[in-house]
Amino acid sequence: MPTSSYARAGVASACATALTLSGLLLTGMATARTAAASTASTAATAASAADPDGYANVRVNELTSSGNDTVELYNAGSAAVSISGWKMSDDSFSPQSFSPSSSTIPAGGFVTFDSPKGLGDADKLVIYTSGGTVVDRVEWATGRAKPAMARCGGDGTGAWVTAASSSTFGAPNTAGCPSSVPAASRVRVNEVSSNSPDTVELYNGGTSAISVAGWKYADGDTSHSPASVSSSSPSATSIPAGGYLTFGSTIGLGDNDSVFLVDGSGNSIDSATWATGGAKPSYERCTNGTGSFRTAVTATPGAQNSCSGSTGGGDDGGDGDPETGELLGGGGSLTSGCTPEAPSGTGSVPSGALTWPGGPDVTIADNVCAFTTSTGTEGRDLSGLAFDPAHPSVLWAVKNKNWLYKLVKSNGKWIPDATWSATGKQIRFTGGSGEPDSEGLTVGGNGHIYVTSERDNADNKAPKDTIMEFDPASTASTLTPVHQWDMTSQFPQLDTGSKDDANLGFEGVGYVPDSWLTASGWTDPRTGTAYDPASYPLHGAGLFFAGLEWDGSLHVYGLNSDGTYTTFGSIPTGKASVMDVTFDSGTQRLVATCDNTCGETHTFMKVNASGALVPDVTYKNPAVMPTDNLEGFALAPASTCVNGFREAVWSDDGVYGFGAGSSSYGHALYSGSFPC
């Protein structure tokens, strides 16, 4: 919890206004569209005053030229978009009105309609706003749209493939996604600039070179004929695996415009659409090659995208909030559902703390107000985080108000796994009683989830420092412990009758395998000799290190199968408090995390030559992150590494972000990168 009697009395407010990143004040996610005149050769049709905000986020997502010739549109943006009065055309008829299943597409939602004039076996589909601005354009060769053609690998952003069936209209395309996609489908429009020169960058995310012979591109002006990629870049014949191809647009790129890329057979490969100012100085994918588009601070044609800029004007993701690839910034708004809590207890950064070693960019990784529950409708208080070592695509999270979540990735966000529980599962103490003030969690060697609690919220003036073991395979909607270990008597300093003191107990816990402790030469504090797991036959295959918020110490326990525990003493971390604890097999270190109380830092601890667990190095958070009560921290297993990096995830106990009006307000999870 974010308050205490000794280190959390202040209220941090300096970051509630705006964020300056790389010298640029980040502006709002949505800007008013203004009419702009076309210039003779460098601008496409200007956005009409009738064009709704967010139109550039609407993409054709699936279509079929069989039967009713159905089309599906997807809104990848952060707000609903009205499509009232929109039209469509194909290769042979002028724009015609259509009758959608709804006149509005919700954020992250779908709308379908049947083509008024039919779609051919080899054809083209163009979608227009009511003002005549081109929204999206898709082309296909003979047979490609039968039984259906759908985006694979991400609604609104994935590669176009011939789907196995046409049964996913109005729903995500996963069911129609083949196990592999054509090699050419790995190519992406990666960066675009309409800033003179008008430049397009393509990126090949595949494992083999791709020939661009016969490939063409078009812009949003339908009066322009498609231009050849090779003629625009005479030296370009192919794109190497993991490489880039850049070319100057010979048909011009405007302020409200698009780039549509097709292969030599006339099949759509990829596209990008932006509104006023979106491609100046450039419009880039973040992350490079796979993420959503944003306006960049610096153009980087022919190189990895800088991913440092605002979210203005384009495809920022869906489901009511910023998508993966969107940098933290100002200008958003909290639209529903929760009451954020400002950070408290901000302290200084420890001396010697080093710059974050991962990438500089951090993205919002959850839906706004995602963790509201019947016991915490404010949607905050998400605390401990832990990746599941046996299932690296699973992230476990615990909320202070006795709720446990199994999270999985969907379109770049961490969302509750609906097959486990779409709303999380409530947890209780042994016997089904009480409301654990659950703060930290870890995954044990047996695959069970171990959760710490510092109080019973039903009696929050008394400490109850416990570790509870839960079986995630349980199908019950409310979970009770398989075992529960109560260490409250070890911390009399917390039992003063003050709810603030009682709130300074177990904040985090990390499971550390015996194999690492023995290989590292850890000295057993109980015996003064090398740790021998065989001396503790009931403890399983590892020990549990619980972090105490009171003084930043780690308390080591063997949790026995008979319900007893063995105490191995305490270990100082050099920090004033500990909010989360995790063992990272990638660095072979135990990580003690502290929030704004210690300047948002992570201390990596090692076993020294004397067999003691001691601080090794301390890292600060990435500079773009807010200074909040970021109480949860997890590093993805090394098995997930891509190009030398893996995911790092933080949770905000107060979902405050950079304050009211910022894009991070009302969000609990942030995602960044850490070296492998």
C-alpha cells in the first residue's frame, strides 16, 4: 500500500502536469483535424471537416469475395470512431454507401458490412470517410479472398493471409490465422516522412531476403497511379533479412495521407495512414518493425526507429487506452471506471545508482481502469508481479485488496486470461476467512503461487505477515491456501495499533531455487557453513525471500510441507524499503525493488566470496517513467529474449501515471526492455 507513518507522508505533485522527453513536450493523443488544401504534387486530399477524430486508426481487418462479400473494419484506436456516412469502392465502381452493423466502432472493436456492389476474385477495396478521405485500401489477386482474407498476427496490424475460414467476422482473427505466413508478409511499412523529402522505409522482419521486383505503392489520392518501388529507388531489388529499404516517394506524401504497399501479384502487404502533422518529421512503428505508429522526434530512414515521440495522429492501439509502442506522455484522459491515487513518500535516489541498462522507451501495457473489483472499484492497488518460469507468456499479478490475476498478452497488452478468470480470483486466508492485504507474489518450484500479506483488511490496524500458497489449477472462483505460514510474531515493531505501521510488513517475496544457492556458495546463516538443502527435508526445492517495507530487509524462510517454517534470518539490501523481490535466472541475481521511496530503483544482489548475499549493482528506472508508487517489478525469463532484450514490467499501486489528463492516468502496468 502507498502510505506509511515514517517514509510516505509527502505527496508528490511535480509530475502531474506534463512530461518532457528528449527535450520535446509530449502532446495529446488526439488532435483536432483541420482542413488543408492539396498541393500539386506533394500532398494528398486534405482531411475534410467531416472526418472524425481517430479515422486513421480504422483498418480493414478481414474480407471475403465469397457469398455476401463481407468486410470487417477494426478500430485500433483509443476512442470510438463514428463511421456514419462512410463509403467504399472497388476496382470498377465509384464510392458507394454501405450499411454497417453499427455506425460507431468502439475502441478495439469491430464493425462488419456486406459490399453493396460485390467483390471480385481479384479486386481492390477502398474505404472513405464521409468527407472523401481515404481511410484504408486493400488489394488481392485471384483466389486470395476465398474463403476469406484476414490480418494474421494482430488485428489491424497483422500480415494479410488467406484465412482457413470466414468464421471470425466481428471477432478477433486468431482462429483464421495459419501457422505460418508467406515470407513477403514479414515486410512492413516501418517509417514514413512527408517532411520534404517524402520518404518511405520498409523493414523485413523475416529470416530471408525478400525481392521487391514488381512491388508498387500508392498514396491516399486515388487519382494517382501506383508507383514502382524499384523505380523510386533504382538500386533496390530486395530487402535483406532484418534489414531496411528506403525510397523517395515519386507521387508525393501529404499531411493527411497514406502509403499502401502491394507485391508483384497485386496482393496487399502493409499500409500506414496518418492525420495532420503525423508524418513530420516522420511517422514510425514502435517497437521497430512490429509496433503501432507514432509521430517521431527524429527521422531514422534506413535504421532502427528512434521510438521517441508523441502519439499524435495515428494507429495507437485499442481497447480504450494507449497501445504497445505508445510512449508515456501527456494529453490523454481518464474516461471511466476508477479513482487514481497520487504517489506518496517520495525519497532520493541512492548514491551510486546506475542508469537503466535496457531500452529507454516504456509503454503502457494494460487497459485503463483494468483492475476494478467488487472489493476495490477504484481500479488501483496492483502490487506484486511475477512471470511464470514454466510458462513465460504468463504474468501473475496480485492486488492489495485480495485478488489474484493470471495475465496474458493480447495485442501487446497484459489482460486477464479469460480461461482462468476474466475478472481475477479473490483470495482468502486459511479457512476461507478474512481479506488478505496481498502485496507480493512469486511462483514456487512446484508451480504454485505464493502470496504475501501484511494485514487483514478487515482489521487493518493489526499486522498479519503471512505467506500463502495457492494452487493455480484450482477451478474455484475464490481461492483458499493449500498452506499458510504466519510470521507476524517476528515483527513486534509493526504491532502498535497504527494501521500505518501495520502496513509496513511483507511487501514482496521471491522464490530462490536451492540449485542457485548451493552453486553460488551461499552460507547458511543458521550454521555458518555452506547451505545444505538436505538438512531441511520438508522445505521443497528452494527458499523464499520476503521483503519488509519497514526497513528494506529480506527475511529468508524454508516453507515446510507440514505447515511449519524454518527461519534463516534477515539480510540488508541497502535500501530504505523493499516493495518487490524476484530471482532472475538471466542475471543470476536476486532483485530487491523499491518504489519512489528509494527513487524508483532495483538492487541486484549476489553471493560474495564469503558466502553472504550482498548488493551488487542498483539501477534506476528508465527516465521516461513516472515517479509513483511502482510496487511491482518482473523480468521475463531469458528464454523470451529477442535481439538481446526481454521484457520488464512494472505495476503502479495508485494508477496515477503523470496525473490527470495524461495518457498514463488510470493505468497500472508499464512495459520496457532489459538486456538478456
